[in-house]
Amino acid sequence: MELKGKVAIITGASSGLGLACAEALAGEGVRLVLGGRRVDRLEDFARRFPGTRAVSGDITEPAAIAALFAEAETAFGQVDIVFNNAGYMTSGTIEQIDIDRVAAMVRLNVEAAYRVMYTAMKHFRRVGSGHLVNTSSILGLKVGLESGAYAGTKYAIEALAEALRMEVARSDIRITNLQPGLIATELHREYEVSIAKQRSIDHPLQPADVAQALLFALKQPPHVRVPAILISPGESAL
């Protein structure tokens, strides 16, 4: 599948996995509409890759999601790929957990992600084709100690994606869930002792590793579907 000239929307594009995937797609000639809250990072990317559109905003606000699709339509006249990537992680023991942070995580990881998924699918239904890619997690398949709340948000993505996949079977609309294990990103920035050290993982995944998996899914020929890709560090026992 030739990616050059395609148009992709990426949420959570200002750091980590979103930024790495944006760079990988730009390298393939994909035209990008990037969403995120750190406008300085988005604008820096746009300077490095001319033609990129940066749309800053809080993805938990419906207007921010609508603005991404409107910008893609206005600037490029189409949307071919939606990378539903924005997310947040908080975890802890029963005594440690901050319920307000959990609620904020659910609003971003589930409510906003669901809105992006349905918005993308409605658009793809209208035009007859498209590829929705979700950032899920290995914790969308199994639960780790103290991470049940986060895992629940990724189980939610897995459930909706599977239902939508069945709904659009036999069409030219594709859905792929990326299910990475531990990645070296800012997702774990609130931890005093890094998760990598807690799990004795000296070589966690890098964002670029997952970006290659994204390209693999997007480049498959029209008759091939890749519903999910599980990517794990070699040292991980999870």
C-alpha cells in the first residue's frame, strides 16, 4: 500500500509515541494534522515538516476533535488515517491511588478515545474507506499489579474496536490496535521509581519501534487486515 499523499490525523502528537509515528509517516510522504496540548512542540514539528497542520487543544473537549477533522478537510480535502493515540496513565495501590486522577484518565483514555473512534468511523463510512489505528496496550489484554484502572481503559478500547471491526467487515475500512508493552516515553513520568527499574527491564521499547509496527499495518495490501499488533520488550515477562 502506497502511503505517499495520504492524510493522517494523529492525537497526542506532541511527544513520545505520537511524535515518533508522526515522523515515520512524514517520512513516507503522508500529510499530517497533529493534535496535542503543547503547541510549541507541534509548531516545531510543522517547521521541520512543511505542510503539516498543527491543531492545539484538549482532546477531552468535543470541539477539539471536530477541529482536527475540519482542519484535515479544509487543508487537504480528505482523511485517510486516524491514529487515536492520546492517553494518560495513573496507577497505585488502594491506599495510594488518586481517584480524581483516575477519573481524568478515564475521560481521556475512554471518553475522548471513543469520540475519536466514532468520529473517524462515521467519516470513513461516508467516504467508503479509511484506517483507524488505536494505541491500546499489553494491559488491554492482561492486568498488572496496581494498574487495574489503566488496564480497564485499554480493555475498553479493545472491546469497542472489535465491535467496530465486525460492523465494517467486508468494507474498505480497517481497524488496527497497537498493543505495546513498556515504552520509554513520558507516559510514566509521575513515577518516582521508573517502571523499567521496577520490572528489571534495561531495554524498554522505543517509540520508533512501535512506529515501525504502525507502518507495517498501514502498508498491507487491500485484502489484508491487521486487527492487532502486540509488541513487547525482550526482557518483559508480562
